[in-house]
Amino acid sequence: MERIQATLDPFHGRFVIHGPPAEVVEGDWPGSVVLIEFPDLAETGAWYASPAYQDILRLRTDHIEGDVLLIEGVGPGYDPRERAAKLRAERERPGGDTGA
């Protein structure tokens, strides 16, 4: 953990959550959550592939079991109704998911 921030800085990454176990209110969760934010998905991928991070990657993978996901986030103007409309349109078009 002492070396991770130096790998994030060149890619403008920052910890949003670096946490203790979450309070589970629905379903099951096996442990804690770490969420690192980057300006965009390209910076995220560049950080993950960077020699600096790759050099310390085994320090995590040899000692901590977990999954890593690179996900495009939503911006400040995000409206979930727009996403719902898009999903509904995809579902209703011929050959779309019927949900059955």
C-alpha cells in the first residue's frame, strides 16, 4: 500500500473508497471495497498497464483475493431516466432481449 499512490499520480488517479468492510443491507458481500477514480477509462487502462503498477501488482495478487473491474463512470449530468429509456428501446426492438 505504501507504493500505490506513486503509480496513480501520473494518471490522476485517486482513492474514493479504500475501506473497511461494507455494511451489507441486501445480498452477500465477501469483504471490503476499494474504488479508485480516474479522469476516464483510457487513463485507467494506462495506469493498470503501466510499468510502475505492474511492478507492484504481485504485492496485491499474492496476498489479497479479489476482482478488478475497469468501468466507465457517469458524469455529473447523468440522468437514470435516459439509461432506462435506452434499455427499454433495446429490449423492444426486434431481436432484443425479451426478459423471458
